[in-house]
Amino acid sequence: MNISEFKIVTRKVIDTLEGGYYHPNMLKDGRVKDSRYGNSGETMFGIDRDAGGDIINKSAAGVKFWNLIDNAGAAQSWKWNYKGGNLGEQLKDLTAEIIYPEYERLSDLFLSDKSRAIVEKDNRLLFHFIYGTWNGPGWFKKFANAINTQVANGVTNADKLTETALNSRLQSGSSLIKQGGGKISQIFETMPKKANRKRNIIIVVVIVVVFIGGYFVWKYRKPIGSKLKLIFK
């Protein structure tokens, strides 16, 4: 999977599904008053500093991610759900770099080669599995099995596989996964597929070429017309 394309879709996951910053200090000093946060560790964009483990937090991107947050004095000064301000874009980029190796590992383990090729050509399916990386290995495997079964049975249409992906969330038996599935369903209604994006680019290029061509024909219409008269005189 191309890391640049991965980052584009991962940013969409962060912007639509993941929350901003939380630190346990917020409950102690009154920035957060909801006692349900009592069991929560320090988190940013769904990356948990404690529960995430060393593979995520001690990676090169993970270390840089948390250093940026620490150097900004986030634990003492940031508000709940703060998205990082002028550090936000850099933190999103680092989040994608943190998640990317785990996505690759889980895809290698659980998606068939044919399924993976289809997934990575469609933004909706890729979104589903990138968020599945956040959901954890157990859920990623379950989502992968649903797609693998369909593909093995000859279903390769991305629209139909997207329905399968959504159903595997909506019928998961988990209220949180089901809730996420409902949000994702709405996101997919406005999310362009890769194919559509490429087609739109081609259309724009054609329009620009036609416009430029028309402009030059109009600009040089008199000289060209004069030369033609001389040739055929």
C-alpha cells in the first residue's frame, strides 16, 4: 500500500471518527468533569499512550508524536478534545505513520491477496480497514473474513463489497462497532471512490485543453485566415 495514499484516507478517518486530546490531569484539575473518564489514559486521535503498547508508542513516529505533545505542554494547558492547533496537521501525519505498519501486518495476516487488491483500489473499503486497524486485530480479522468469503464466492464489485463491510459492522453484536458503522455509512455517501476521482481529473484536463485550444484559435483567427486566403488564392 502506497504510504501517501494511505495518509490521505487515514486523515479522513481521523477527521470524521477520532477525537482530540485527553489527559488524566484534566479530570483532576477540572478541565473535564465527567467521571467516566476516570479509567482513560492519555489519548490523541485514538492513539493511547499506555494501552497502545510499545510497538505503537515507541516507534520512530510514535516517539516524535508524543514528544510534540509533551513539548507543547499539552498535559497542563490543552483543553479536552483539542486537535493540536498549528501542530494538528503534523500530528495527523504522524498518526498515519504510526498506524501504517500495523495495517500492513494485519492485511498480510487476514486479507487474501485478491481481497486486498480490491480493498486498496477503493477508498471506502480502505477506510473500513484502516479504521479496523484502530478497532484491533480481532475485529480486523472478522471484517477481513467477511470480505474474503464474498471474494472467494466470486463477488468482486466494490459497491457490493462495501455493503458487506458496512453490514459486518452494523451486525457485529457490539454497540460501539455498530455505532461506528452507522457513522461510516453516512461518510461513504459523500466519499468519492478512487475511480471517480481519476475520472474527474481526466474531465478537468480535457476541459482545460479544449479551452486553451479554443483560446488560441480565437486569438490567431485573423492571421490564420489571411494565410489560408493566400494559399488558396
